Amino acid sequence: MINLGNLSPNKGANRQRKRLGRGPGTGHGKTAGRGHKGFKSRSGSGIKPGFEGGQMPLQRRLPKRGFTNINTIKFSIVSLAQLETLDAGAEVNTESLIEKGIARKGLPVKILANGEISKPVTVTVEKVSGGAKAKIEAAGGKVIETETNN
């Protein structure tokens, strides 16, 4: 009966690894199967990803597109629907939003007008969209914009 204790691979299924550079009697001595001279015989060589035999590689043939502004400021976005979950008359600032898990730590906060707000809240954050400011003030709240640290 076959069980885990007496399992073994079929005859010839497992081969010993090729031991290179162990003398001429092995058939893999001296150049160790790399042949004589040339790029592939050198240590540290090997065709790199994207190499096309000296032809200009695809990543260099294609045109560059777009522009990345290095001075852009990333904001942690908060919607009015998220502010609605807070209690009425609450003092909402960046630190309190981070504590509640609404905003991400290390980023300035921007409030957008997604959703509705019916409770009066005092909001002190780095940025507020025009629509969000109008909705907060219509609900009896107050908006104070602070300077961004970035």
C-alpha cells in the first residue's frame, strides 16, 4: 500500500544539478559551459530586460507623453456626506478628521461638495471647494481656511 511514508519519485525524475568548474573530467571544467570570450561568458553579464540586440529598444522608440508637476499638492479628500456623520455644532479640523479615520495623516484636507449637510459645523481645514462652502454656510455652519504646510 502507498502512503506518505513510502512515496518516492519515479526513476529518472530527479537529476543532480550540473556542477560547473570542477575539472576537465566532468565535461564542465575550464569555461564551465560558457564557451570562449564574448558578452555571455563574462561575469555579471546577461541580456537585460528590454534589450533588443542593439536595435533601439521599444521604450526608447516611443514618444514621451504628458507632464508631471513636481510642485503639486496632494490633498486628503473629505466629502460633505462624511461630515454629516459628525454631531451638530462640532469643531471639525484636520486633527479631528484624522482621529476619526476620515482623513489621511500627513496630507492637507480638502472638503468637496459631494452629498448634503444639514447640521451646523465649524470647519477649519486647508481647502474647501466653493460648493461645499456654500452648503456648509447654508446649514448654519462656518468655514475657516488655513494655510497649507506643503
